[in-house]
Amino acid sequence: MEEEDQRKVTDLVIELVRRLLSQQDPTPNTPHFSQSLRYAFRILSSRLTPSVSPDADAVAESIKRCLATQGNSSDALTFADLYTKFASKNGTGSVNNKWAVLYLLKIISEDRKNAINGIDSSVFLPNLGLNDDEAVIDSRVLNGKENRDKAWKNGVLLVSKDPENLREISFREFRNLVKDENEVTEEVLVRDVLYACQGIDGKYVKFDSDLDGYALSDLVSVPRATRTIVWKLCELGWLFRKVKGYISESMDSFPAEDVGTVGQAFCAALQDELLEYYKLLAVLEAQSMNPIPLVSENASSGHYLSLRRLSVWFAEPMVKMRLMAVLVDKCKALRGGAMAGAIHLHAQHGDPLVHDFMRRLLRRVCSPLFEMVRSWVLEGELEDIFAEFFIVGQPVKAESLWREGYRLHAGMLPLFISQSIAQRILRTGKSINFLRVCCDDRGWADATTEAVTAAGVTTRRGGLGYGETDALESLVMEAAKRIDKHLLDVIYKRYKFKEHCLAIKRYLLLGQGDFVQYLMDVVGPELSEPANTISSFKLSGLLESAIRSSNAQYDDPDILDRLRVKMMPHGTSDRGWDVFSLEYDARVPLDTVFTESVMTRYLRIFNFLWKLRRVEHALIGAWKTMKPNCITSHVYTKLQRTVKMQLLSTLRRCQVLWDEMNHFVTNLQYYIMFEVLEVSWSNFSNEMEVAKDLDDLLAAHEKYLHSIVEKSLLGERSQTLYKSLFVLFDLILQFRSHADRLYEGIHELQARTVESSSNSLDKNKPTQTKDKSSEPGSWISEGRKALTQRASEFLQNMGQDLDALATEYKSLLEGFLALLPVQQHIDLKFLLFRLDFTEFYTRQHATV
């Protein structure tokens, strides 16, 4: 059917040319007819299109404006009416391309005006006569003037002929000119550019080390435009050379630590992109084998390759290659997570082409990194041979595994993994290793299986990748939640963490009252000896005795077995009281919480509490000696009035001073035991219940211990107060020695008084003759005077010592109380309230 239509069109064109030529020459010669026929076919096959937008309304408006400017308003109105009817006709039989018809009419009108203005019509094809009734549109509408209607009654577009074939001659001359200006054909340059884009030197385009790029030799004569476009196209070869060199260098040095698995994955991803690049070059090389057609030839359907076409082909590869070259420069000194993070920065791009390319590249690059995360979170295995992971492990002892075994390496943490998720990843794998190494537990495997099921991800390699941040967070959250819960269950139930904390509170913090009291009673005499003469084995036996004699005997044997006596380093002048202490053996895994530094702080607290209990024990011992009994009442009846009053005054001073010291020690001990220890323990117990992981538990215990240290005057900011308190303790112990010496003197006075009274009774028995020795001035009378004098001197000296002791105690106590208000901790200010509840010391200080 198409062949028949084409044949009909050909016959019509031949008939048209014959009729046109017959008007000029009834017998046209054959060469002229053939030349005109070729010219007609060339015009009809022309693909030239007007450089205006195909808008029928715009063309109609232009025609109306033209008619109006020529003064033909009525013609413009007539044309507007005709166009309205013409545009409203749609359907079968109507003209589809209305814009082309209007544009044709407009061009015909303009050509008529040109012809009237004196254009030679001999170079055009002659007009074909038409009848007036065959005209589609009135010639007045097309031209607008009656005088022109007469000249163009048979108006048809005049098409210029080229009887001399000037077009082909011009093309031939242009071809020759191009050959003269170019020593190298464009086909050869295209092949050289393709070679350069593969990193290979061509015949004319070679790599110039001075210019650091591919360039066309200066000896080759080509136009500047050609040289410029070759230089621009060869940029792709320079970029390819850089990327290919990086890949070759990295793969040759693998498995060096500088490359690593992430670097290897990066090189593999770049290599895959280069494979697509190679495929494009293969297609382009196949097209470059076809010759480039001349301008005069019809090359609309030819598959050839020119430099300009090559620039179009290279547009997208140039973008990718530039991006790969930038990544290569950026990642040369990076590895592991740092490399992935640097590449991720370039993925934040608005161009969809670049964005998709970077996501595809990052998914390959981050594959080893996500595999490390999966292995660490689900298995606790640190598969990091080349130190690329953002978690770093180091060999440590079991007790230091949690605190020092693993840490985050901030330099290797990629930006697409947040700091909080990284901390959870670190803690999850650390928990698995802690359970496996320190707790000898395998229950974590079930927890990880449940986590994978809950997160809805797969455990196979490659299950996680770049861009799946939500899946990663879900897996990490579920795994952390379950493994942390399992770890706390093991610590609480299997290793009885709470029971051990309570045992430390009862024995090291002296919370078990009956045990502490009995221990002081049994070890007191032993500790009064010089430290270098005390046997630790004997003290251990006394500790066992105190345990069996108190309610401590009902505790868990494992707990009691961990309680031991420890003698601190001492000098020659130290007493047993100064070096005695208790220690608690916290074994694996509890030593993760009760580390050596933590137990050192517990030892400081124990020494403080032990000193406080010793002072309390000394005051209780003094009270037992001072309490009224038959000894002092018996002495009163045997002494003279002066000595008796002196004795009563000394005893009263001693009793008042004891009361003041006892008031201070009792309130201080109440503050320490209840306001400090019990409150801190209550808070610690509550925080243990809500702890979600081992880090929370460690933080809660650290807070508990820090609270005790700060409130017990053991903090760095309370050292002045602490030293002042210990001076008070030493003064109270000194008072105990003075009280013991006082009552030892009273005992001696009683013994001599009783002895003197017995001798007097023996001498005063009735006899027949009166004994002169009973008279005043006898030896017995002289003995009583000496005893009274000696008692008076002793009591006077003791009174002076007690006065001095009381004065010093008052001064030290006022200094201690003056330091309490300036302390930053609020509980220390509450201690001042307890010690001076009646404002006795405040009023006393005001009167002074």
C-alpha cells in the first residue's frame, strides 16, 4: 500500500513539473526537465521547519495584526470570522494541522509582497494557473490590496530553482576547505579520544605529564574549536586514569591494614561502575567504525560518531567519573568506618543521578561494616582484622572486661550511625562477651534469637545494608533490651548481687550492730597493743568468734567466707586500732562492680566508721567506770570535807565533759548511720530495681558510694572538716585515758583508806591500859594526813587536766561547728542542725 501511495505522489510531482515547464516552453528539453524534477523532489523532502512555536492562535493573531496595521480593518474582521469557523471544524474531513495551513498562508502573503517589490521571477518555478472558484481563501484576505489582487490572481508559493546546482557546489567547496584546515580526519580523532578514555595513548592524543592530562599534539594542525573539544573530552580519560590507578594500587597492596575490607569493597564497587563504562566505550567504538557523513548527505538515519556526538554520550559518564575521582582523593588516607562516613557525605546530593549512584556505591562499601555490626550485636564477635570497626577491643583481665575491654573509636564511627545507637551497639556486644567470659553463661543465644524475630530481620550475611537505618535500629534495640535483661537476671539471681551489697553494708559499713559491738569487745584488748606485735591469724580467729556470737552466723556461708581481716601498712608507733580493717572478697563477676578502687573507697569509709565506733566504745567504757557505785560512796564517808568537795568537783567536771562528748558522738553517729547510710541505701535499692542494663547498675552503685563519701566528710571538699573531726576523736580518746586514770586513782585512794581504817580499828581495841599511840600526833594520825594530802594533790592535778581538756574540746568543737555552714552539701548543714538543736552552742558563742 505504501509503495502504491509513493508511486502516486511521484506521478503527481512529475505531472506538476511538466505542466509548470509547459507554460514557458511547450517542448521542454529532457536535461532541463530532469534538473527541475530533482530540484522539486529535494524541496519536498526538505526537513527544514520554521523557527516559531506551533500555535494556531498566535499565527492567526499575527495575520489580523498585519491586516490592521495596513489599514484593512474590514479585512481583519472578515479574517477573524473566517478563522473562527475554520478553528471550530473538527472531526472527519477537517484539517488536523491548522497551524501549518495558517502559517503557509502567511508566508505566501509575505512572498507576494516581495515579488511585487521587484524580485526577479525568472529564478522561480512558474505559477500554476488556478480558477477563482478553486481558491481556498480570497486573495484580498491574503494581501489586503486590490492592486496586488490583479497581479497575484493565481497566487501560489514561488519556490526558487537551482539550475546551476549552486548548493552542491557550495557543499563541495566547504568539504575541501575542511580538508585543507585539518591534517587529521575527525574519525581518527574520535578513535584517539576513545583510546584516551581507556587510559591508552592514541596516535595523536597522548598523555602529557607536564600538563597532567591527555592533549592533542601541537604539531597537528586542527582548528582551535576541534582542539578545545578534544581536550574537554579527554578529561574523562584523566579521571579514568586516576580511578583505575587507585583500584590497582589498593588491590595490589591488599591485605594490608591501610586498605582493609571496606577499602576492598570500595574498590570492587568502583570496578563494577567501570564495567558499565567499558560497555559504553565498546558501543562507541563500534559506532566510530562508521564514516562520518558529509553535510550535503542525508545522515539522519546513520549510526556514526563525531566529536560533538561523543560529548553528548560522555555527559553522564563524566558526572560519575568526576564523582568517583573526588571519592578516590577523599578516601586515600581513610579506611573502615571513616571511609564510609566520608563517602556518605557526598551522598547528600539533590541530583537524582548522583543520589542513586552514591546509594548504590555505599551499599557495596558499607557491606563489611554492617556485617561487623551484625556479628557483634548477635554473636559478640569482633571480626575486625584491619581495625576498621568503630568498636575497639583490647586484652584485659576478667574483672576489667566491662570497663576497659571495649570502647568506641569516634574516628571510625560513620555519620549515618548516631552516637546513641553506637553506644547501644557497644553495650550489646559487650554484654554478650561479659556473659560468656565472666559469667560462663550461654543463655544470651536465645535472647538474640528472640531479638531477630522481634525485629523482623534476617541473620544471614548481607541482611543489613546502607539505607536500612530503621532495620538496624530495630535490631539493636531489641537485642540490647533482651540481652541486658538476661544479664541483670544472671547478676541478681545467680550471683546474688543484692545480697552481696547488703553484706557489705552490714559488715564493712558496720550496719550489723550486735556483730560490731561484740567484735570491738573481743578485739579491743588485742588492738591496744603495738601494731607490729599483733597476729593477723589471731584477729581472724576473733572475727570468727564474733560471727558465731552474733546474728551474723545465720548469713549465707558464701558471704561469711568472703569476710576477712586486713592489716593496713603501719609504722612502729601505730597501734592495732590504727591498722585494723575488714575486707570483702568480691569475686568474678562481682568484681566488675566492686573493683579495687571501689573497695579502696569502702575501706576509707570503714576506717572512718571504725574510728567513730571506737570513740563511742571508749565513751561507753568510760561511762561504765564513772557510773555511781559503792566505791565512790564508800570513799566519801572516809575523806575530810575539803578533799570530799574537791573529789565531787572533779567527778562533776568529768561527768559534764563526758555528757558533752557523748552528745556530739551520739548525734554524729545517728547522722552517719541513718541520714547517710540508710538514706543512700534506700535510694540505691530503688535504682537497682529500675536499672535496665549493667551500665545503669554501675552508675547507681557509683552514685550510692559517692553519696556516702560526700556526706561522711570524706570528699575532697570536706578534708578540712574531716581533719578537724579526727582531732576531736583523738581528744575524746584522750579523755577516756584521763577518766581511767582518775578512777584508778580513786580506787587506789579507796584501797588505802580501807587499809588505814582497818589499822585504826585494830589499834582501838579495849585494853587494861590506855595506849598512847592513839593520841593525836601518833603515826596513825600522821598517815591519814599524808593520804589526804596526796589525794588532794591528785585531784587537783586531775581537775587541771580535765579543765584543759574541756577548754581544748570546746575550742575544737566550735571550730568544727563553724565549718559546717560553709559546706556545699545540704546534708552537712543538717548535721549542724542536729548538733545544735537547742542553739546551746550558738548562744554560748554569742556570749563569748
